[in-house]
Amino acid sequence: MNNLKYFSKNDLLDKCTTGKINIHDNIKLKNKVQNTLHYITFLEHLLHLCTSNDTNLLDLLFTIKKKIEKEIRSNMNNNYFNQYILKTIEEWNLDIDSDDIFNSSEEYDYNNFIENNKNYNELLFNINGFENIIQKKDNQFDDDIKDSVIIILTNCNESIGSLKGELKKVIKSIKNLEPEYSYLLTDLSTKTKKMYMEYIKNNDSNVSIFDSLITNKNDADIPDNINTIFLNYILVINMIKKELHYIITIYEAILEKLNEKFSMLNKLKESLSIKDNVNSFKKDQILDDVSDDFDESDEEDLTFF
């Protein structure tokens, strides 16, 4: 697929932000000599941009989310656009302002995920290296082995604590990401520009020529694909949630494996009567602290997958 004429990063993101591209539709691309058409998914195009722009999928998705929020908020400066948003809010009997349709959410840096995976693999490498050292010493205990046990246990303990903190950040991010008024956003994704214009026309039936001029100007400023913009926003949020869920799954798996290694080394330390203290973690304590910041209702909300 390298022979295709892909959109640039800015071009694709702008088309998504303005609704010129519908995320759940295939994207039509020509090959570089422009004699053949190809169809690829939106995700496939994003993954190509990740490679060609040295970035990651999560960062691109968060960027699209922010750009769509900025685009819609900018359109709220159009009084007629804002009126229709408020009308739709009233249909749901909600007591909120038009700007409240978006929640504030914290992004999670994918580079932290990469770094944590790197640290985990380095720790596993050290543990495996320690096992090789024991074999070379014909399983004879000495001060080098004692020091290695303490160092690796300490590093393992610190990694578990660090990963638990990272897991909290991801869960907080995905929890705040879910729109409070998702049903309202879904409803707005069904409202075409024609519906905005009909509403304005019905409410401005007895206006002057000058008022009509202003109305026509504001009509023209409403995005042609406003419903697609809202739909793209909903789909992008779901794609972000899927990426964050993947990170959560990996972190949980890493914590489980680290605990197994920690337990094994801690038993070795106790069997060799090594006195240096390293805090131990019971298996069922690995993820306990992650939920400390949430009550029972929050835990129910975290069943997002």
C-alpha cells in the first residue's frame, strides 16, 4: 500500500474535523501514478500516518478529539447554530449550556506506555541474567548473589508501585473520557444542516430584509457536514477508549508477571536468610490500590469493555 497517495497528517485531520471524511466510511485514494482507485479504512490511514510521521495512534486520536471540540465551539459563536444546539438540549429536558456538551478529560501519554514496557523488559532481562549467574556459580551462595537478590527485589518492588500509579492514570483518563451526555451527542449526529436551516427559517418568518441578510450569512457559516462532525467525535472517543483498554490490559498482565517474579525472589531471599527488608506484595494486592480512589459506583462505571 506504499504506492498510494495518502493525505497528509494535517489534511486528514482537517477533513475529519470538518466532516468531509466520515470515519466509518472507507477513504478513496489514488495510487501515485493516478490510474487506479483504492479504498482503505480510516484506521488504516491513521496507522500509515503513525509510521510516516513518527507518532502514535493515541496521540492522533486525542488530537482529532480536541480539534473537533474546538471546531464545534467556534461554531457556537454563530447565534443561529447555538440556538439549534440549545433547542436539542431542551428536547432532552437538560438544564445545561451548549458548551457543557463536552467534558474535560485528561490525555494519557502513549510514550509513558512505551517507556514502562521498556523498563519491564529490562527488569526481566536482569532477572534472567541473575539466574544465569547462579548457574555459573554452580548454585553456590555468596555476597554477589545476596546483593543481586536485594537489588532485583528492590527494582521489582519499585516497578510494581510505578505501574500501579500508571494504571490509575489510564483508568482516570478513560473514566473522564466518556461523555456525560453521550445520548445528546448521538442525537446531534443525526441533525443535518438542513434541519438547522429549517429551524431558523421557521423562527424568523417575520423579519426584515436586513435580518434576512444576516440569517443567510449565518446559514452559510454552519458546516455542511455538521452531523458528520458530531458522529466523528463519538467514534473517535470510542477508538480512544479501545486504545486505553489495550494499555490497561497490558499493564494488568505485566503487574501479574512482576508479582510472580517478586514472590519467587522473595521466597529465595527468605530461604537464604537474607535480612535486608524489601516490602512484599500479596497477589491479591496488586490491583487493590488502583481502585482506592473510586467508590463502588465508580467501579461499575469502569466496565467499559
